[in-house]
Amino acid sequence: MNRENNGYTIIYAAVMVIIVALGLSLTHQSLLDKQIANENIDKMQQLLRSLNITADASEAEDRYAELITNAYLITDEGDKIEGTEGTTPADPAFSTELGDPAAQGLPVYEVSIDGKNVYIIPMSGAGLWGAIWGYLAVEDDGSTIYGADFGHAGETPGLGAEIAQSAFGNQFVGKEIIKNGNFLSVAVVKPGQTDSRRDYVDGISGGTITSQGVDKMLLNSVGEYENFLMKLNRN
């Protein structure tokens, strides 16, 4: 074949594209199981951080298995959905993401720690540049926050991205989301301001929109669990 004509160039380019695409596809498939395993470990680490526990990748699975005594889905009314119990990544609670339109319920994780029964619930929302999320650990009175952890997809380093730091999450410890029998959540306010109606924490200086996103996420995501939390509170 004449290497100087256009036909040769087109065929050569097409063959190279096919070879590269096949190579990338095979690489993706060969690494898929490891990628999923890493994502599961990262999620376990986030759940543990909501319990004020920092675990590296090598110990996350063991600590998770040690502390998470049960996990399941609940209805909007706050009732456990039978047949959804299980604590492994393949079980319904772990594999269900909050906000997934195909979800069959709301995930809850039960924990036994420091002689207390604690319930971890996921949160999802929007910050300035993209998705934000987190996990809130609530004591068995349905109101007192045991711990909190937050993450983000692309908030500004040094500003909104500070929600992922323990200094921000630690502010929530001991705050109450139910007052006088009413679910109120926890307010995220500008540093120096207060909220006379709700327990509150300081937002991020210079990260106003991200802080507002966390405030809305707490109100809306945790609000989806209101019936569940109120039942715990009444009991």
C-alpha cells in the first residue's frame, strides 16, 4: 500500500484508535475489582470518621466490622424494611446512596461504641462548585450528635474545602437536632453570628456558599430521617 496517500493515513489512524481503545478497556476491566474495593474502603473510612475514628486503608475494614453491628434500609415513615439487614458492601444499606432514584429506602448504620448505641445516617447536597456529602452519627436519643464527617467534589482549597477537615466536623459533637419535640437540625452560621432557635456551628470563613450548602444538606438530608429520629427520641 502506498504510504503517501490519504487512504493509508485513515486506515493507520483507525487501527491505532481501535488498539488504544481495546487497551484502555482491558486495563479498566482488570482494575475494576480493585477500584470498587478502594471505593468501599474509602466509604468505610468516612463512616468511621463520623464516629471520631481515623483509620487508614489497611485497618478500615476491620474497624468497620468491629463497630458496625447492623445496617438496613428504612421507609420514609422511619420503619425498618425487613430483609435489608447486613453490614457488608454487597448488602442494601452499604450499596444504597442517598438521593438515588432507584433506592428502595434510606440507609441506616447501627453502632455500638463507648457503651452507647449510635446511628449513622448519610447526607448529600450541593456546595459552590459541585456535590458535597457527609455522615452524621446520632446517639440513641435521636437528637444528640455523636460525630460528623463531610466531603466534597471540588470546593475551593483553603475555603469551602475546609468542611472536610476534622476541625469543622468536630463542632457538631454534642449539638442537638431535636428541640422541645421538634426536628430543627443544626444551623451553620457565619463566624461570630448565632441562631437563637437552633444549635449552631461556625461556618467556613470565606466559604459562605459552601457553608450554606452544608446548612441546607443537614436540614434536607437529615430531615428525610425525621420520622426515624423522632421515634428514637420518643423512646
